[in-house]
Amino acid sequence: MVIPKTITQFKKLKNITLFNDDCLKILPMLPENSIDMIFSDPPYLLSNNGFTCQNGAMASVNKGKWDKSRGFENDLEFHELWISACKRVLKPGGTIWISGTYHSIYICGFLLQKNNFHILNDISWFKPNAAPNLSCRYFTASHETLIWACKDKKEKHTFNYEQMKNGLFPGDKLKKEKTQMRSVWSIPAPRNEEKLFGKHPTQKPLALLERIVLSSTKENDVILDPFCGSGTTGQACQKAGNRYFIGIEINKEYFALSRKRLKA
């Protein structure tokens, strides 16, 4: 595929292209029907001056301007813009994964159906080491939801069934040996070694992205992450081998973090 070179801030590594820009600018420049799989962890739009728990202590939920809600209608428009842009670049048999909490995932699920995606699964990512709820007014949030959908129901999508059934997943206490992979995955938060080059406030564990890449892509596939963050999707592609990765990250600090991490 031909990658546009009109954007000034992007760096190429082996089988990897990183853009330091807004995905709503880059996605229209990518060729139509060129991407095999998309993983997207869009902003949850939760920076509302509230508080959360980090390492056992109270901390602000504010993550940056990129995570601030602009009101329901504007947030809805934002999610529809990037979801429809992703659909254009997906191949007919391509799939998309979207990760989120209840603050965003239901909006994204609605918009997937509105844009005629076919939902294949919703996955509950259970966090065995989830932080406690400091307010003691709600149930402790210990999972996130992932939606897996295909662009066209009539086209055959990639699912590596045998690898998911018979593969080894030692960190997941819910996965029984040589049984079908179920839709609840027990995966701890990112390990300390995954943060050697810096931290991202919504960083996903490498084990989660490895499972996604291994389950729904094959060799020589092109994988896109429009909200690249710390580059975990790219690292999962590197570990899987013989995949091409395109990452888009608007924040300069996190773009630099991704680049360092993937070069290492």
C-alpha cells in the first residue's frame, strides 16, 4: 500500500509507520480498502475534574485536553467521524476492535451498527488487579469491554480458532487448556517493564493486544491503530511477526514514547 507523505511528522521503522497527527486528518489520506484489522482505544472523554485511585492513592482523572467531553452531541459526532473513516479504509473482510468503559463503549457500539458493521463479539476484559473504588458509592470497576465487528457480514473474516483454543495463555486463569476461547479474558494491567520508556494514562497490557492480533490477523496483514497512545498495538504486531503496523497519535509526548518503545 502507498502511505501518504504529505504529513511532515511521521517516522518509519521496519514494517511500522507512525504519524504524529490527528487521525481525522490521516485516515482520509489512506487508501480505501487497504487495512486488514483496526484496533481502536478512543478517548473515554472522562477528564471532568473528578478523582480516581492510582497505586492506592487518590488521583485526578484529568488526562489532558484530548480527553475532555464537549457535550453528548459533539462527542457522538466525534466518534461517528472516526468510525466512518475507519470503515472506508478497512478491506471488505476486515475487522475492527474498539475498547472502552461504559462511558464510551455503548456509543461506539451504536455507531458501529448505524454504519452497517456486523458485531461479532463483545469481550469482557477482567482486571484481576483493578484499583479500588474510593468513593464507596459504586461497584468497583474491574473490567473494560471490547467490541469486535466486521465491515461486511457477507465477507469471510480472519479468526484463528485453533490458536485461540489450543494456545498457551498462562496469565489468564479463566482460560481452560484445549477448550474454546470464551468472551471473558482475565489479563492484569500493564507490567512495570511495559512502562520503561514512560507511562500512558490508559495504556493497555501487551498480553491483551497480543491476543487480539494473534486471534484476528495473519501474516502480511496491515494493522491500524488510530489512537496509538504508547504503541502497544505496534509492539504486539512486532511480537506476532510479519505484520505491518500503522499508528496515529496526536499527542507529541505519547508519539515520542511509542517511537522509543517500538525502536527498542
